[in-house]
Amino acid sequence: MKDGKPVSVRCTLNLVWGDRHLTAAQIAAARPQETPLPQPLRTRFASTQFPRPFPRVARVSLAPDGAARRLIHRVEPQFPPQAKQADSGNIVYFDVLIGIDGHVQQAVATNPISSFIPQATQALLQWVYQPLKLNGQLTEATAVAPIEVPIE
């Protein structure tokens, strides 16, 4: 537009054939069926408000099943010896921010019911996921990560 009127512009278009860029509907249709979420996660997952991504970096939210399939390096929390003697634990869910390199950047407990949250968070920050691409660009992701912590 020039002075509010359309003008012709000479340009070159590069055409790419095939499904190189998929719409959200095409991506959703291509995803495998997910198993049902546990009750606390049915209404939401990865709800923590993380800082906005850098310009030109996309961010997607992974369902728990999708995140679990992409996990390539898991570090178990190092709890104190008295905590390890507990017969069973509680599942604490963490919202995690996965960077474009696949490393967990931030982890926030969604139900901080244990004093062992710092140890679980420290372990989560060492987790590595397979980097995610969307339309050929590396993408940040948010996901929910469950960790079993000892009952106190």
C-alpha cells in the first residue's frame, strides 16, 4: 500500500510442494491417540506461566504421553537415606519448560506437598528430551513431568 492505495510490487516466490508446513488441524490429526490423563491433569497440563519465549521461537504444550515418549535422559532424585526407607510415595506433578536443545530449563511443582520438592526439581533440571521441531524450526515445549516423592 502506498498512500492508502494498493500498488504492484515485483517479487520472487519460492514454491515448496508437499506437506512441509502443516496446519494445527493437520498436526492434531496426525498425532496418535493419547491415553487418558490422571484426574488432576484432565482439565489442564503445563499451566505454569513461564516467561515468554524469545522472538521467533515457538512454544508448544506436550501432552504427558507425548513428553514421556520424547524423554531421552532421566535423572532420579537423590533423596536422603531416611526418605528412601519410606514404603511408597506421592506423585508430584511438575510443569516443565523444555528449551530448544531439549534440556529442561525450569521446573515448577504444581502440587508442592512435600519438603523433598528441591531434590526432585534438581533432578528434573537434568532431564533431556528429544528436541522438538515445528514446521522445520526448533521449538520450546511445556509439559507435565510426574515424580514420585517419599511420604513424610
